[in-house]
Amino acid sequence: MTTLHSKISPNQIAGGCMLGMMIGILPAKNLLTAGMVLVILLLNVNIGSAALMATLFSVIGYFADPLADRIGYFLLVTSTGLTPVWAHLYNLPLIAFTRFNNTVVLGSFCIALILCVPVFLGMRWFIVYYRANLASKVEQWKIMKVFKLSSSLNLYDKYNQ
Amino acid sequence: MRWKFVIPVGLIIVAVVAGTFFFLDSILKHALISSGEGVFGAKVEVASVKTRMRDLSISISGLTIADKSDVWKNLFAFERVQFSMKPLPLLSKKLIINEMSVTGISWGTRRDVSGALPPKKIAALEKNAAKENKNSISYKLFNAIKEKGSKEVSGLPSVAAITSAQGMLKNFSPEKLISAADLSSIKEMDTLQKGVQDKYAQYQTSIGAINVDQKSAALRAAIDDVSKIKVNSVEDIAAAKAKLAQLKQVKEDTEKTVSDIATMKTRLTADFGDQKDMIVKINALKDSDWRSVSSKLKLPSLSVGNVSQSLFGPLWVNRVQSAMYYMHLVQKYMPPRKKDDTKIVRKRQRGTDVSFPTAYNPPDFLIAMMAMNGTTGGTGKQGEPLAFTGTVTDITSDPVLLGRPLVAKLHGTQAGKKLALEALFNHCIAVPQDTITVNYAGMNPADLGIPSSEYLPPFESGTAEVNARFMLQNDTIDCTMDLTISQFSLVRSSTAVDELHATLAKLWDGIPKIQVTAKTSGTMDNLSMSVSSNIDKLLSDRLQKLFGDKMAEAQSRVRAEIDKLTEQKKQELLGQFSAKRDELLGQLTGKQNGLQAQVDAAKSQASSRENEMKDRVNQEKNKAAEDLKKQAGDAVKNLFKM
């Protein structure tokens, strides 16, 4: 809510949401997730929204595991045409640490890739719409007034500058 | 780009790498303990782990693995394990070790602290084990052997049970134990007796319903009527015929009654049965009572054939299970696959791992050669230890890619003792074959791990030799063991609890050698197991002599008491049975015979009357013919006179 009412650009927030979604949906403990975290830290995207989306999508990702497993199994096992690609990647240095050869990891990665564009565009549209039509109304809520009086928003704005 | 974050992020990464580097030994130690406990299901301890980045070597000291089936013993202990890894394959997550040295191996050594895992960890391991592939052949066979062993290797009755049974038998009074009211045979005989009475009453009613007197009177009247017939002329014949027809009808009706009586006799004989059938029934009831009373006495049974199976069977089942456990582990971590498979699919807790073996790349895990040495001795072991050396080659996650089987060889010889172990786990061929052969001569029988028994006290000294072979090919196992124990002496208890224990202690006197042959073979659905020994007959005879006679005596006393209590009832039942049966048969036979005699008389009367009528008819015919002749002669004479 604070992020929505801040001056951070919609692209930064939507980018953070997109990368956070990818981290959340991917199983932990692999090089891909670590790489994503690094990208979030280094790119000028909103970290708060990334963290929120990572938390949210880690729950969704857990329930999406069976679907991810099926997608990954199709790509790794059933599709024999892709086998030479996977075999090449499997023996490349460091790539094995991404655990791409696990059906759930690869399937989740594919789901995350498919969701990237809709999540980014959807979040950007929502933020623009919210700021134009809803923000002034929400500002009138008592809870927002109380929240604004506290120092947390100032701190957050300062941190996000 | 968030440039102000580059330096902090870089610093964090450096800190993580440095932390990992400094704490790598602890991390590795923790990982080693955790994975080891997962595999062996018991405590794994590591004294220290030292890594050296220069040559990527790791040195593990004081590695002990507890035995989950005996938590106060170590399954294996290693003084030192040392190896170095190839750096480049590590970047592709492949662990390639050209040479590993394992020194100071020992097994079955005593532990000072329990090797049991905390219950929480055991529960977690069991949860993981539940997800394990239970369809693997080795897993199924492992369980089939476990089941077969528990089913077939039954223990001998405890000496305490026999002693108490003997004590009980000494003061045993069958008269007090068995009461007529409790015997099911007496109750059953009462039921049988009632059944006889019911049948008797039923047949009496049926016999009463046959109105023999009425039938008899009707037949007599018909006979009288026929006997009064006088055939003086041809005109009388028509009236006689009518009477004869009436007699015939009454006779047929009576014959039907005679036939009904005969049928009833047959049914009665079948319903009541023979007396010897009744005796068989009564004896079966008495046997049932005898078994029931004997079970109340809790008399232990001692089968002649199961002595060596009971004494050495658990040892054999345990050895086969151990061999199958190791074969199961090898099959789990070195799974066989087809040569032309381009993918290896392994189910994991989350998803499935797919690896892509290629001929020009090494397998994910390989220990090309492992040199080892150790001793058969150690803490808690008796006798002179035997030092051995050996090698294991080609331990790999993908034997097909490597193209070579895992081969293990251990050898040790020292002052009359010899240990030779060879193992071949060949998963490179179409039908995988795992074989372990062991020859261990000159060992102390106490180290054999024969479960202690009141029948076989612990070995004090002696020489044992074991020749064993365990083979698993596809779903078929073939395991054999020859065990010879010679020049042995047993630990003698200084204070025998009672006469029986004292006698048992002498059971093995004069036996120079124990030779046991054990065999387990077949598939998981058709597994056969046998344990035999040269002392089977000898021990059986001795044990039978000790217990068998007294058991037999007690059981015959029980039988005599049951006989005594049931005899009167039995005679009463048999007497009543015979009397009622014979009485009914007599009544039926009397009635049958009486009616039959009258039927016969009727037949004779009818026949004689019929003959008489025929004679009369013939006479009349002849007379008419004569008259005709005479009239014809007279007519001819008159004709010529004219």
C-alpha cells in the first residue's frame, strides 16, 4: 500500500513484482533463484513489491507443483527432440547447479516465464489505474491517515529514493 | 541499474564464499552425518573433516556407523578416509575421485553409547522410507526373506516353560483338572443320544401309520372269497374271474405296502448308520477334548525336525538379510539401466531428476579405486584379530556409462586364520547380477553372532569356518552357507537353576563337530529356505529323551481320564443306538414278512383257482368236441343208410 502511494514509477514496481513472482514460483536452493535475487538487488526494480510477490507466489508455486512436474516431465523426458539440448546443458559447467534437470524446477521456470509478461503488464496497468482513480479515495481512509502520521512511510520513501 | 548496490552485493557474495570456505569442514561433517544417518538408519559419528583446497582433498577421521539392529555395536568403523576430487567435473556437479584410501576398517565393534537415533529423526526417516520405491526387486526380496524367516524359523520352547510344565505335571491330577461337565464330547454324546431318540420316535410314528392288520384282513377276505368259488359250469367262470381280479388288486396293494416297508428299512439303516461310524464320531469328539485339555496344560511341543532350524536359522536369516540389504543399497545408488537409454529418471521427494549420460562425459559420481585395510578385531571382540587389505573398484552412479562392474576384494591371512571376500555387482549387462562370496576360516565361534539360547550356551572356544555365497540375479536369489564349528567348548553355568538346566548343559557333550548347511533360493513369490545340520538327529533324540517322555506320559494320563469319563456315556449311547435301531428294524421286518407270506398265499390261491378254471374250460371244450364228433358220425351213418 505504501509503495502504491509512493512516487516510485509503475515500471519499477511491476518489474519488482515480475521478478518476485519468478523467485516465488521457483523451488528454492538452486542457482536460478540465487541469480534472480542478484538481479533484483542490482536492477532498479522495487524490492518491497518483489518480496511481497515472492512470498505470495511461493504459496501458489507449492500448489502449482503437480502442473510444473508435468510440464517439466514433458520437456525433459517425453520430448525426445530436446534431449540433445538438455544433454549438452547438463554437462556444461555451473548449469547443473540450476537443477534444470528436475521436472518441478524446469516446469516452474516455464510457468514463471509464461507469467512474466502478463504479470508485468497487468501490474503496471493496475498501478496507473489505482493512482489515477482510487488513490485519492484510499487516502481518506482513517487507517491511511494514521499510517501517514507514523514515521514508517517517510522511512520507506527515503529508502526507496 | 542500482549501482550503489553493486559493492554491497559483491561484499555479501564474498562474505558468503569466505564463510563457506571457513566453515566448509563443519558443513561437510554435518552433511556426511545427515546423509549417512539417512542411509543406515542409525547414528553416524565423524571425529573430524579436513578439506584442502589446493588439491581439493578431503580427509575424514573417526567415522563410525552404528548398527540399527544392535545399537550397542558399530556396523562399520573407519579410522581414516582420504580422497581428492577432480576440480573440473565439480563445476558440472560431478564428483570424480580417482583414488580413495580407507584405513582402519572394523565391524561389529562395541559402542560405549547407544547408536539409536532420536525418535523424531527415526520418524522422519521412516516417512522418507515410505516414499521409497517399494517396487524394486531387491526391496521386495528383502521383505520376502524377512517374512519367510519369521514364518519358518520358529524357536524351541523355552526351558522355563518346560520346567514349569514338568512341575505342573508332577502334581498333576487329571481328576481335578477334567470334569465331565466341561467335556464337549459328553455334551455332544448327549446330543447324539437325543438325536437317536428323536429318530426312533419319528420312525415309530411312521411304522404305526402302516396299517398292516387292515391290509392283511383285506387280503385274507379276498383269498377266502376266491377259495369259495366252485366252477361247475362255464357260466361260473365269469363270476370267478371277477373274484380273481379283486384278489389281484388287493394283492398288488399289499405288495406296494411291502415295498414301502423295504424302502423304510433302507432309509432307517442309512439314517442311523453303522455302529462303527458312531464309534468313529465319538472318538473324534474325545480327541478334540484331549487337545483342548492339553492346550490348557500348556504342554510345549518339541518337533524332532526343527532343532537346527531353531538354533541356526535366525543366524542364517540375519546373514541373508544383511547381504540383501547391501545389494538393495547398491541397486538403489547404482541402478541398472539399458545401454541405449539416453536418460536416467530418478524419482525424488519433489519432482523427478533426469540425468543425461553421454559417452564423452564422466558419470555424476565415480570412485575409480578404493584401497582399504582393516582388522576383524576391535573393541568387544574376542580372539586374535586378523588384519586384511583389499580394493573396491568402479563405484559409480552409472555403471553402464562406465562399462565396468563394481568389484570388491578383501584378503587376509594370519596364523591359521583366513578371510577372503569377493563381491561383484555387475549392472552393465542385460540381466544385472550381484554376487558376494565369503570364506572366513579360523574364526572364533563366539563372533558368529549365533543368538543365545538355553539349548545352546555361548561358545567359549573353538574354531569356525564359514563359506557363504549370496547371489541376486534379476528377481532370483541363490544363497548358501556351510558353517563348521570344531574343537569347541561352551560356557558352563556354575549354578544350574534346576535339573533340566543342568541336563541341558550336558546336551552338547561328546559332539566333536557341528556342521550346518543353510540354503535360501527362489524368487520372491516362491522362496525356499532350509537349514540342516549333522546334529539334528542327535540333539532331537536327546531333547526328546529329556522332555518328550514326560510330555507323552502327561498326555496319556489326560487321555485315560477322558476315556474314563466318557466310557459310560459312550456305552450307553452305543447300547441305545443299537437297541433302538434293531428294534425298529425288527418291527419293520416282522410286518414285512407277515404281509409277504399273505401275498404269497394270495398268489398261490389265485394261481390254483385260475388253473382250476382253465381245467374246467378244457373239459367243457373236450366234451363239446366229443358231442360234435358223435353227432357228425351219426349224420354220416344216416347218409350212407339212405
